[in-house]
Amino acid sequence: MIELGGARGLGPAAQEVVRLRVVAALESGQVRTYRRAAEVFGVSERSVGTWWRKYKAAGRESLAAPVKSRSGPGELARWPARLGRPAPWRGWWMSPTQRTFRWACQADGVWS
């Protein structure tokens, strides 16, 4: 049984292992009900039912740990530079007055 606050305290990979073990126990007949599986593994009965339905509908892959994207705003902001051109949205955070000032400075060659 999982202690210390249940499966939520575990990392994504460990949570995936719990999901797979719950489904394996149900499929093999080691536990016969969602309630018993929830008691044995220290998770909610509702989660057990959700995992079982997902497994039956889409297989083992549906229980995999979610993959989080590592590309944040920094990644997005760098892609135009990789292509050798300025970002099309550069200056979007400026007010119209600031933008006008910037364009005037660029026209005079003060702002590059």
C-alpha cells in the first residue's frame, strides 16, 4: 500500500507504475473490484475505474505518464534568430506611443 498522501506525492513515472500495477491486478484477477484495488494500492476508487476504462479503450499507452513540453517562451522567442531573421512580433509589448518613438528612432538610425 502506498503511504504518505497516496500516489499524488509520487513523481509521474512512479504514478505510471501504480496505474499499470492496478490494471495488471484487475486483469489477472488478484483483485476483483475497484474498491479492493483502491484499498490495496492506496488510491481512490474513482481513479481505479478511470484507469481501467482507459486501459480497456486504448491499451497500455493510455496509462503512460504525461510528457511535458520543455519549450517555454524562451524557446519560442529564439526560433526566428535560428532562421536568421528578426522575430515578427518584436515590440508587441510596447504601447502605441512607445512603438511610434521606436520607429522614429529606427528611421533616424538611432535604434537598430
